[in-house]
Amino acid sequence: MAILVTGGLGYIGSHTVVELLHNGFEVVIVDDLSNSEKFILHNIEEITGKRPVFYPFDLKRKELLAQVFDAHKIDGCINFAAFKAVGESQEKPVDYYENNLFSLINILQEFKSRNISNFIFSSSCTVYGQADVMPIDENTPLKLPESVYGKTKQMGEEILADFAKAYRRKISLLRYFNPIGAHPSALLGELPVGIPNNLVPYVTQTAAGIREKLSIWGNDYDTHDGTAVRDYIYVVDLAKAHVAALKKLMGHPEGETIIDIYNLGTGKGSSVLEVVEAFEAANNVKVPYQICNRREGDIVVAYANADKAAQELGWKSETTLEEALRTVWEWQKYLASRN
């Protein structure tokens, strides 16, 4: 079966492509390389022994997308294609709405006209905002996200739910918490463009001397050590959840309306300082940091209840924070060896 993976050379996308290939799926990647690099395709082949079909174009190019569907019998899609920097989304809201939503709609137009089902959407825990109760489960009320990025994820979910109901299709909305880590081969990992927006790549680059010091935004939150708490999930565990969700969708007959929603996290919150200390302990390196004022709009605490994914998908996160942080240091050393 051929699965279209949009953004398939990106961070989570590339790891998911590897897991799909390990599970016998054919993979067709569309990626405009705006947040990824071509060498990742070679590395996927090195890991799996298989080279996915790759198309380098922007999904807003409807005519090119139609040609992909003409050339391949697509049985489903996992959609990772999106701009994803929270801060940048506030500065460039129109770009984010255009890129993240128009690309999604263009794929769904092809699904509608060609009667294809089985669609998995890369969503985010940002749809919950600052939840009132921890841990966050799938019944936690959604709040209007603080960022334009988060709003595009919430809108994407609504578009897909309407699509599934109107055309009797099967969709799965996967709400990630905080993906971290790299492939154990050290051939795949996060490739931030410019200054990293996420904590772990910033920690890694600081340890490597690329950044002078890590800025910790606030140590006066109502948490056990004053720093913000998040649920950090290993990216390979996360990738495996996509395969499990896809297999579940494909197990349902065509013509059914299926709207699956799953939180993907570890169920455990870790503070910023705990992540820094765990990274230092796992890799025997020091990470210089400074405490700064809080950033406006930052959530204090967010961690998942992932019991539903365990019960319905037979999936759970299996990798410890320390194990995941060891892989990112190996990835950083691999990147240094390429330069």
C-alpha cells in the first residue's frame, strides 16, 4: 500500500517514513525542503535499504499534487507539511494560515475527487491551551491557542472532522506533546533553521558551543523548581504511533466515518531544569544557562494522559528522557562530522 507522507523529510516525518518502510508500506514523499534537507532522503535509504519516491514541491501547487495522485495509487496520507515556529507564526500570521491550511485543503480535494480515505493529521497539544487539570486527556476542553501556529492546528482538526462527516472518510488526529531525540543510528534528527525554537536542540547546540548559553524563560512558575513543565516524548516512539494509527484506520471498512483522536505523550511532565540536568548526566557535558524573564503566552504545565492510545492502538512511549537525550547528542556529533 502506498502512503503519501507530506513533509516526509522533516523531523517527525522522516522518522515516520522509516517506521512505515519497516512495516512494509510503500512511501511517496512530498516536501518543499523549506524546513528539511535532501540528504535526509539518502539517510532514510541507508537505514531501511529502501528509497522512498520523492517529489520536491510546495503543496500549494495543486497541479503538481494532482500529478502525484495520477502517478501513484495512494491509499492514505500522513500530513506533516506545516510551518511550525510559534514565535514566527505571530509575526507572519497570513503566511502560516496560507501554508498550513491551503496545503491541507488541496490534499483533501484530491482525496474527495478520487474517493480516498485514511488520513492522519499531525496536530499538537497546543489545541488545549493552558489546561485547568493535569494530565490532559482527549476530553479536556479545547481553548483558543495563544499562537497562530496553534490556531492552524485547531482549524486543521475542524476541517478534517467536517471532511470525514461529509464524505464518510476515516481520519486520525494525533495531538503530540513535545517530541525530542534522534534516530538511534544518528542519521536522522531535528534540523532547526537558524536559532532553535525548541528547548532540546538549543540545549544541544549550547553544549556543542554553537550557542553561548541557554536562556531559561522564567524560574518563578508554580512548579516544583519554578521552571515550566512539559511532556517530552521520544520521536521514534512517536513515529511508531503513526503506523499504529494508520493500521487501525485501515482496519475499518471504506465508507465508514471514523474520527480518531489521540494524545501522544509519556504521561510524565519534566521541567526545563530537569531536562538540562538529564542531558548533562546522560552525555557528561555541561550546558551553561541563564535565567530570563518569562515569555508572554508560555504555558506553565502540560503533560498527557495517553491511556486512550494504549488501549486502542496498543501503543505507549517506551523510551526514557535520558535515553532520548543521549540520541540527540549523537545526532549533534553526526552533524558536526558533516561540516
